Amino acid sequence: MRITVLGASAGGGLPQWNCACPNCQSARTGGEVLPRTQSALAVAAGDRRWVLVNASPDIGAQLRATPALWPASDGGQRGSPISAVLLTNADVDHIAGLLTLRESQPFELCATPSVLETLRANRVFDALNADHVTRSPLELDHSRPLPGDGRLTVTPFAVPGKVALFLETPDTLARSGARSEDTIGLEFRDAVSGTRAVVIPGCADIDDELKTRIDGADVLLFDGTVYNDDEMITAGLSQKTGRRMGHVPMAGLDGSLAGLADVRVGRRVFIHINNSNPVLQPSSGAACVVADVGWEIAFDGMDITV
Ligand code: MLT
Ligand code: MN
Ligand code: ZN
């Protein structure tokens, strides 16, 4: 199974347009922090067939940087190797790129019913011509084949999370952290190689159900939004903790490093990394801590074969 990281950053990207934090300044000025675009992956589903996980606002640049996702160079015709787009939630950093994928190109758009309802309720997404783009509901805990050569299946599963920021109300906040169709992870299986990849860009908590789901995966791509739960508050960037944003921090007794330490995984890779996260500085103490316990920090263009 082959997975390419198109964008390794969380919402806002790195550098974020309005942010002068040390990481953003370093990324802007060619320092040690590599620039990263917003959250998306591509999973190979056969000969010149790919499935995207999320449609980032940066998808135009991501596709230009990834020759495998270019139209076939057979002259004149329109086309795309992208056979499906799977959404893990309705966050702006995961849906805004759908608007770039208009232009009467057939593909399957797969999301849970609640995320599909968010798209349906916002008419700007009607720019995706229904004659070409098939909206297909993802059923939790049911595996389905992916369009391609038939090797890959995906199983969506709910993780602790919340609705997208722009959908928050007092009601949704009361349910924050619960499992629902609003935030999901995706488990990919390759029937030929027998390998399994688990992709979770957003997750508010680590519990036994999550650990059981991940256990034995050949690769885990997991929410690396923040290192410390309060890092955005202490840096003066925001009033919110990571958990309040639906993202379990890496550090701490109840963080992802400790929580997932005893889960058996081939490779463990942090994705969806916020520009405030100190692990983005290769020379930081946080980057050393994370590397010492076997985690990799994703970067744009990272190619993972398991
Ligand atoms: C998140 O992952 O928490 C969201 O992308 C935040 C946002 O929409 O800015
Ligand atoms: Mn996000
Ligand atoms: Zn910043």
C-alpha cells in the first residue's frame, strides 16, 4: 500500500497567512521549519488510480507538486487519476478544496451522512456537478471497496471529536468529545499485500476502543495538531486548548505519545500538525522526545509504502 502526504499541516497551513509565530516566520524565511500545506493525503488504489483523503484549500498546489495526480499526458483530453475523495470531517481545511475539483470531472465523493448534509446545505458545493460527482454516504464500521483495481477497501469509524468550528452551537459543544459521524478515522486494507493503514487526522481523546482499532496496523497516520494542550494559549495565539479544538495533544499523561505507546504499529506518523507545534522545529526538545519514542513528523511529499 502506498500513501503520499499531500499536506501535513493543520488548518491555516505553515506559514499561516496572518501568523508571525517563530514557526511561521521560520517557514516563511527559509529557516529550519519546512513549509507545509493543509491536511490531505493520497492513497494509491491501482494503476494511475488514487483516492484522496480530504480536499485541502491548498489542493491546487498539492496536485501541481504531485505528478502521479496529473492528468494522463496523452494530449488534449481532460481527465484525472483521482477516482474518489473521502472526507474525515467538515472542517474548512478538509472541504474547501472541493471547490477546486469542479469542472465536470467524474469522481466519487464519500463522507458520512452528517458531513454530506453540511455540503448539501451549502449551495456553493453545488459547483460540483452532480452529473459527474457522485455523493456516496460512508457507513460507520462497514468496509467498502474503493474505486481502482479492487485491492483496497476502506472502513470508516467514529473517533472522539466534534463538529466543524463553523457549525459549533451550545448544543454541539455539550456533545464535544463524543463519537459521532462528525469526525471519523479511515482504515485502509490492501487485499493483496494484507497490509492495513489507519488514518486519523482529528481525534479528541485516546481510549481503549481507539487503541483496539489501531492495534496491529502497518502504519498509523495520527492527529499531531498540538504538542502541549495549552500551547496556543501560552503563545498568545488563541484562547483554546487542543482538546477544545477536538485534538488530543502529543504530550502529557493523557496525550497521544503516552496513550498510544503500548499499541502495536509498524510506523507511526503525525499528520495535521498545527503551526504552533514545537515538533516542527527539527532541533527542538519536543522533536527529540517524539523521535525517541518512534514517531515520525509528516512533511509535504512524504511517501509511505507498507
Ligand atoms: C481543526 O482541525 O481544528 C480545524 O481545521 C480548525 C479550523 O477550522 O480552523
Ligand atoms: Mn483541521
Ligand atoms: Zn504561526
